[in-house]
Amino acid sequence: MENELKNASLIALRDCMGLQLNETLLVITDEVKREIGAALHEVGKELCKESILVEIKSREINGQEPPAQIAELMKKVDVVICPTAKSLTHTDAKREAVKLGVRVGTMPGITIDTMVRCLNADIDKIVKLTEFIAEKLIGVNNIRVVTEKGTDVIMPVKDRLILPSKGVMRNKGESGNLPSGEVFLAPWEDKTNGTLVIDGSMAGIGMIKSPVTIEIINGYAEKIYGGDQAKAIEEMLDKSGRDARAVAEFGIGTNYKAQLTGMILEDEKVFGTIHIAFGNNISMGGRIAVSSHYDGLVKEPDVYFDDVLIMKKGKLINYNM
């Protein structure tokens, strides 16, 4: 596993982040993901001018800011990679670094198994699939998701920024998850309505044992029910205030190597699934600035872009892998 982790770290830094000999790398990790952080740092030392490894105390929730000193350090390097237990993706620290041209790859909840499996996928294959779906979204007014378990939700998305996350960040100011493979965007605030049944996994919770139903009214999760996990999700969202219940994101997974594991970093990339997130969406062109972001995964969806069926029970229409 040591060699596999080293090889996966090499792919992440060299192939995905495009790390160069004349560049500086900052690896931000925590006590939970220390082994992965150390592996990336060791590989980084072989690839670039200087690799810096810092360990912070694990954050309490996804989207919580890193220490101010670390946020400043992020602005002073060429590449930042973040194997941490909680997500630094939706933070001001990441956004400010990106504005200055820093390339940032976040790896919230990453495991060695996920690194090895997903980073060994054919990048060109993921890029092709991601671009295919992103192109289908151009000009779409509404996205509708329907499942046999009860999901039926409509999200207005006209003129929203379409974000194809291919897992390749080689140009100044590019950022995203590693590993990646998804197309996502922020539905218009206060406009999403319908029923969402989460039957895959939920960030901060893990695998869903029994489907959790969320009633969405005018962009907010107003009712959450379906057992003990539903109660846990409700409590988790309410820690950050009212806007933590706001619909923040719709995404489709495009990584054919990703598997459903209970770890949302990988789960939301699973080809044939969709996810809807609640909370912060500033990084994707939205206006919800709350300090949390939680994705819920839906399996075997029917997905409509306006009135066109794009995906049937998780199978993409008119696309050959």
C-alpha cells in the first residue's frame, strides 16, 4: 500500500495539479489524514523547488476556515493540496488564494483506497464524459430529478455558471476536488421546489441506511424525515443557521472508477448518480455564504434538462463509454 499511495500521490501532483520544478507546494493536512499528507509532501519534494507540509487541527464542520496564518501562507505558493478530514473547499481562504492565481486541490475525507482507485482512472475518459454533460447543460432553464423512491424536485438554473470538474488543475487559479469527475452548478436561490429522497450517502453522516426524505420549499429544506439519520442530518444542518438548509448545488458524477463508500468526496463522483447539496455555494457562483456545505447522494435517478431526458435510472442517454 505504501508504493500505491506514493504512485497515487505522484499522479495527483504531477498529472492532475501539473506541479513544476520551479514551483512551490503547500500540503495542508490534519491529524486524521496525516499519512496521506506526508506522502504528498515526500513526492512533492521530488517534483518541485520547495514543498511545505503543515498540519492543522481537524475542523469541526465542512467549510470551516483554516487558521488565519495558514490562509496567508496559501497565498504565497503556486500549488496547494489539502488532504483533510473536513472540507476546505468552500472557504474564504481557498477563494482568496485562487484569486491570486494559486492552484488548489482539496481532498476532504480522502482515504488511501479512494486515492489509489480514483486517481488511476483514465483522465481523458473522465474529461470527455464531463465535457459531454456540461455541454448538454448550456441554455437549460430547469433541471428535474425523479426516482422510484420518491424524489421529484425541480431546480431553476438558467444562466447559472456550469462547472465541469475534471480533476485537472494545471492553469493559474484553477481549483477543485481531487480526485474529481463531476459537473455541477448552483441552482437559483429560493427557487428549488419538490421532494428529495437521499438513498446513497450524506456528507457528515456516511452511508444512508434507510432513505431520508427532504421536503424543499422555495429553496430551503423545510422538513427532513426518515429515521435516526434524518434527525442527525437536521441537527447537523442547524448548527450553522438557517442558510445551511438552502439548496446550494446540483451535480452529476462522471468518474467511472468511483464507488459508493460513504465518503462524499468519492461518492459524489460516482458515474450514474446525482447529488444535491445544502449550504455554501459562493465558490460556484451562488450567494449563500454560510459556513457549511453538505451533499446528499441520489442513486438511479431520471434526470431531465428542461423536457429532455438525459439520464434514465442512472444510465446516460446516447453516450457510449
